[in-house]
Amino acid sequence: MNNEIIPFGKLKGKPVYALAENKSYSDWLLGQPWFKEQHLNIYNVVINNFRTTDDTPEHNAIQIKFLDQEYSARLAYFLYPGLFYWNSENINKELEKILSEPNDDKDELKTKIREMNNTKLLHISTPELEGGYDVSFTAKYGLELRLDPKISKNWATMQPNYGKSRYTKIFIEIKPTVGDDYPAVLRQMKASMPVDQCNLEQNRAFYCLLLHDYIGKSASKEQFVKYVESQKYRVVFTSDIESVNLAVCEEYFKLSIDTHVEAP
């Protein structure tokens, strides 16, 4: 807990948590530019712990970015590069193996494959906002090829899908700035965004604390990150997302079938 003493105003000399019982005064302080500029650590305690919703401009500016699928894709890539495994190169290698097997209906299968050329591989769901957490969305990458029932029995193991894809769901708690109140932030996350250990171990879900800056004095940035991540929550800074070069996976966003695989 933050043991800081309020150095100003009508609550001067009292613990910072006295602001929790003075909502009108806390709200007034949040509207004063000097409060954030001169007392950033206390400001963050109020924002992160004494408000039922985090609706600051800084919070909203981060949250709204997830309406852009590219921003969501950057976060997905940062958290789980393996999500993008089934790109065109690996799909083509797998198709070559399948097509090398004896079968009378290869031409029909190749026609189906040719129809899938330039198919979109990356799918990002519309983000859910304020659903018990600030943002959640699903990211799926790869190919789902539906085969017609008339294809011979030798392909029965691929019915109804030729599934070469991976997916994950990402849950996000947004705190623009976190200071020495980080234990309280973690407790809030545990209450509102509990971790499903099974999905976490299979990379089917990631649980994140997303922030601009860490300004705590009682622990280093590295210690803060280790503290939060020891409880299975990933710490992501907005600079991490911005540093992702989407060109790394951009070339794989659409399926490109090799000509020797494609040709009937």
C-alpha cells in the first residue's frame, strides 16, 4: 500500500487513502492541472484505486486505439509471435505433403486450394470494451479450408475442415501510469480479470496490464514487471506495441499458394 502523506489542502498531513472518503474533493483535485503536474504519484493512487471507472482522457486515448485492428494485431504479435506460424510458406509445405499422397481426387482438391488463394489469414474480432475489463478481443491466424463432402474417403480425415490455424484471446487492463500503488492495481486485476490457468498454458489467452509509464520509487521498473508477471499477468507498455514492426508479419496476412501446388 502507498503510505504517502498528503502535503497540501484540507487533508494535509493525512494518509493519501483519506482521499477515498472524500470523493468530491478527489474529483475537484483531478480537475486541477497542478495536481497531476506536482503530485503525480498521489494522482495515480486516486485514478487507479478511488474511482469506479477509469475514464480519464489518457485512459480513453489508449482504449480507443483497439478499434484499429492494426493496433490489436501489433499487441497480438508482441504477446504471441507463434500465433502467426501458419503463414503461406508453412501452409504450402503442408499442402505439398497432402498432395504427394496417392489419391484420385487431387485435381478437385487443387481447385479448392486455388479458390483460397489470397484468402485473408489474420482475423481480429471487434473489441469488447468495458466487459469487466477495459478491452478484450480474439486474434486468429491461419487457414480453414472447408472441403466438399463429395471428395473421396481418402480425405475423410480432413472433413469438415483443413484446419491450420491458431487463435488466442487477449484481456487488457489499462492504467496510463502506475506508481507505488501497484499492489492495489494487481488486486483489482485479480478481482476483475481472473486468470484461466489452462488457457494461459496453451496460449489460448493472455491477461495484460497495459500502461504508458511506471513511476514508482519503492521498486525498480524491472522489479515491478517481475512482481506483476509472477501472478501470470503480462506487463505491456504502449511503447512495446508501437515498436512492433508489422512488416514482420504483414507479408503473411494473405494466403499465397505456390504455383506448383495451385496448378490443377
